[in-house]
Amino acid sequence: MSKLNVLVVDDAPFIRDLIKKGLRNLFPGLVVDEAADGRRAQTLLGKQRFDLILCDWEMPGMTGLELLSWFRAQPDHKGVPFIMVTSRGDKENVVQAIQAGVSDYMGKPFSNEQLAAKVKKALQRTGKLAELQAGAQPRPATGFANDSLGALTAGRSDVAQPVAAPVAAPVATSSAALLTGGAPPPPARGKPAAHFGQGPLRLPNASMACLIKA
């Protein structure tokens, strides 16, 4: 499949960069060239064929309208979409551009959505949109959270599974639990048990004094 070539013509470098970046992100199959004025654009257009032109109106040396008029006079460039990218939107200018053979208008400032819509519309008219979409490789959608999780777990899905909470073991019934109404005994702190008092230990034949600790 032959590559689709786009020429961006504008004397403002930041506008050219903005359009180039938007086109490459939206349509990875496009090859984007640039020219800083109409004269340089003429030189490029004389060397190779482009599938789409996006051109500013007001430029030094040769305006976008003059470039458009020259472009439409070339037999090899008939039918190639030419989109005028400009802040000039009054009726007089629109009529001039239409008479010169402009394909579409895109006003400044513009969004990526507007750029995508204009390019799709222009390429669809020439039958190039289907070719572009067929050759484009979709970029996998990634999310910051998913990428971070993948880096931490090295891609292992089992690591990310939730761990079931352990079931608490039943507390063994003891004489202390019965005496305290089921309340758990106080935690051991490594100290001797407190003395609760003294009392006699009665045996079958005798009795003796005992120290009650619990």
C-alpha cells in the first residue's frame, strides 16, 4: 500500500507543529511534510504528489490564496483536497477561496476533533480514507493504574487477586471465660500474676493455707 502524504503550509512554526502532531496522533499512516511559506510549498509540490494540503491564508511572499490558485492550475494536482486553515472567515474571503478551488475551511484556533473531522471528510471524498484506516495499526489503550500494577506484579495476574480474610479461630472455653462472662482474658505482659488473697485448702484428713493467685 502506498503511503498517504500530507503537506502543511504555514509561516508560524507552532501552528505547523500543532497540525503535524495532531495528524500523526490521529492518523499514524500519514506522512507529513511542511513548508514555511508558499514558495517553499511550490518547490515541494513540484517534486512529489501529495494527497492533502493544509495551508494558511496570510503568509509572506505568497499567500495561501495565491498558492491555491497556482495549485489548481497544475494538471497533476487536480482533485487533491486543499484545506484553508485561517482566521479569515468573512463572506468575501470564503467566496474568493471557493472560486479558487478550495476544498474546505478550518478556522483558527481549532481542536484535534475539528482537525480529525476535516481530514476524514477530505480523504473520504477522494477514496483515501478507507485506505488509510486499513493500513493504520491501532495503538493499545493503556491506563496509568494498569501500567503501574503491571510493573509491580511483573504481569502476574495471580498476584493481583484479592486475598480472603482469615477466619478467626474460636476462643476455647475456660474457667476464666466462664467467670468473666465470656470476656477474653487480659493479655499476658510477662509479669507474675497478681495475688488475690489467701484461703484454706481442705483435704480429706487435714487443711493447709494457700495463696490464691487466680
